[in-house]
Amino acid sequence: WTDEVVLWNHFCNKDIEDETKRDPVLFLRHPNLQPRMRAVLLEWIIEVCDVYKLHRETYYLAMDYLDRYLGLTRNVPKVQLQLIGISCLLIASKVEEIYPPKVSEFAYVTDGACSEDDIIKMELIIVKTLNWKCTVITANSWLCIYIQLCYLGNARNNMELA
Amino acid sequence: MRIIDEQKPLSRASRRQSMSEIGFGRMETYTKLDKLGQGTYATVFKGKSRLTDNLVALKEIRLEHEEGAPCTAIREVSLLKELRHANIVTLHDIVHTERSLTLVFEYLDKDLKQYMDDRGNMLSMNNVKLADFGLARAKSVPTKTYSNEVVTLWYRPPDVLLGSTEYSTQIDMWGVGCIFFEMACGRPLFPGSTVDEELCLIFRVLGCPETPLPVASVSDTLLSRAPRLHQDAISLLTCFLAYEAKARVSASDGMRHIYFKSLGPEVHLLPDVASIFSVPGIQLSPDPSISKSSKNRRLSMLL
């Protein structure tokens, strides 16, 4: 279905792409945020993914958008974090899912913290900040590749033994 | 630490700033001309850039939508930003206003049908370009299943018509075959209006999936429908129209098919952004089969 070398190179090239790199010292830009808050947010996002039966890839895309958005902005207030998180998940669902949940469903799980209107506005702010770079190679897609390579390696070893 | 922290994003931000001073990202930069077409979520206008005086296509996406930015728009823009190819339409700019999102594309003055109709009296070396990536996905490891409500019915492969959701790039190679036929004879190969009718039309040419007709009889049928096609072209066409997705020829293998041999080996070394017409000796010519000389009619079939 595809040339393995081409796909491998594509994955590697995308990994070193400047614009999709994440900032290792992210929190220096946001004095109001602590790493713990990001962890709590991501845990909540994974719960939302569970509720709406979203793909694992969707979660990793959302995480990538969140980290890159924080890497391109400054002084994000604590109260905005959930809105940013749920909007990242909305974008990720639109990119990855066959049937993305409705905006109202995303608003519902925030229990009143974010309105549909807020989410729709934040969605555009995020895609614009990310310069529309929404197709990225996530840790999850690398894992899929490794599992396949592992499987192929085993299959080859077994053939050699037999 | 602070240097790393500050420099990169700032330079990127300032670059964007200077782009906007030139006029990118602003609607005033573009003059709207005639309406070219209307789709389910977008309207396309012909337009003109005040910066360059070039014609552009303005794809205006309405945002009044209660679901926010359409997923087709997000996918289309994020994929097009990664693609640089002589045969893929260039996305010049994105303009965002309160009520709409406008994608500014290079202007292509004909669709494929008009292009094929005109090629006989065309001397220019225009490239055919692909546009509209609203339902495209990035290529990845084949582990997922997808929707089976994809691809224009006429170009949808039988496995997907019958409900398969485990497709990969082979899904498009069926359509390549259908369009290849359509370019050659000017009418669609399987113009069904429902899923059932579409399958019937396919079965009529290829036989049923359980008892497929032999290649020779499929070739005869195709040849009778497209007498202009050379035997090599028919052979390539049957490679695209395989029932089993895995058996369908891949794009890269397809390009090495004997049908393309007359173009010479240089075409395989062409960089992505170079036009096929930059290879010496390749140019458009009117179809010689119309002028009754059957020699070398393949070259003209290409574009």
C-alpha cells in the first residue's frame, strides 16, 4: 500500500519540522500555570474521550494542539485552560473522527464552564495560532509504527528459524 | 533560557506581522468578481489580488454554522499547507472575518472536462492541478477503519460500496482508473446514481466479485467502450480496476507501467514542484487519432 522508506522518512521529517516542535520550557511563558494543571486538564480530556468513545489518536492530537498553543502564547490565565483544552479536543475530533461530537456535547461536559459560543471562538483562535498545522505525527502514530515493525521483525525471525 | 524562550516565537510572530502589513490575511486585498460555484459549505468566487493583479479563486466558507469551523475546512487547509507540488493547487492565503473564512487559491481557468475538450487547440503548456481536499486525510499507519460514505459515487471502489471501512490509499486508485477512462473517451465509466446501480454497472464490466470475468474479456469490453485507447492503456486501466483493493496497482507502480514508457525515464526524476513540461520533448499535442494516424497516439492521451 505504500513504500516503507517513503513513509518512514515522512514521519522523521515531520518530527523535526520547526513549526510543530513543542517548547520544553513551556511554563516559563505562563506564570499563572503550573505543570500540575496541565496534567489535570489532560486527565479530564481523556475522560471526555472515554465518554464520547473518541479514538486514542484524537486525544494525542488534542494534547499536541494544547502544548503547541501554550508554546506560542503568553500569560494564559488559569481560568482559560479548560476552554483551551476542550477547544483543542473539538479541533482534534474534526481532524480525526468520522463523526465528531457536536459543539454542544463538548460544552455540556464542561458543566457550564464553557459555552458553545466560547468554544467556537476559541477554536478559531487556536487554529490561527497554530497556523493551521493540524496534521502532526503524534506519539500514538509512532507507537503504531513500532508495533508493526515489531510484529514484522518477529515474523521475519520466525521464518528464519523455520 | 530566556533567549530560547523569546527568540523563535517572536521572529515568527514578527514575520506574520510583516506579511499582514503587505496585505496578506486581509479581505481588502482581494476584489471579488463572478461567482463560480456553490457547494454545501462554501461558495467559490473568481477574484483578483490587489497585491499582484493575479486572478485568484476565493473559497468563502460561512461560519454562522453552529458547529464552528467545518471539519472539511480544517482538514483541507492543514493538508494543503504541507503540500507543494506542480500538480496541486496552491493555497495563497487565508482570510478570516467575523462571519466567514476565505481560502485564497491560485485561479485555474478550466476544470478537467473543459481542459480535455480544449486540448486539441491548445498550444500552452498548462498543468493539470488537483484541488478540493475537503475530505482528505493524512497518510498514516493502516490500523484504523474509516467511514464508508466517502468518494463521489462514480469513483467509489466496489469494496467500499459493499461496506468496507478498512481502506487505505488503494481506495483512490480505483477512481484514478475511472477518471483515466473518462479522460480518454469523454464520458464516465460507471455513472451510477445509487449504490446499487453503481455496483450493477461495475458488475456488468468486471463480472461478479465471486466469479470475476477473465482479464481478456474485461479488456475487450473496455476497448469497445473506449476505442481510442491503446492496448497498453487498456492494460493499465485493468490494473486500476481490480476488485480486491490489495491487487490494485499503486500510484508509484502505475507510473512505471509500460503505457508511460514513451515519456522517457526523466519523468521519474522530476522534483515535486517541477512541471512535467519542463522535461525536454514533452508537450501537449492534438490527438493524432482524430487526424487518422494511429502512430504514437499515446503521448496525446496523457493530458
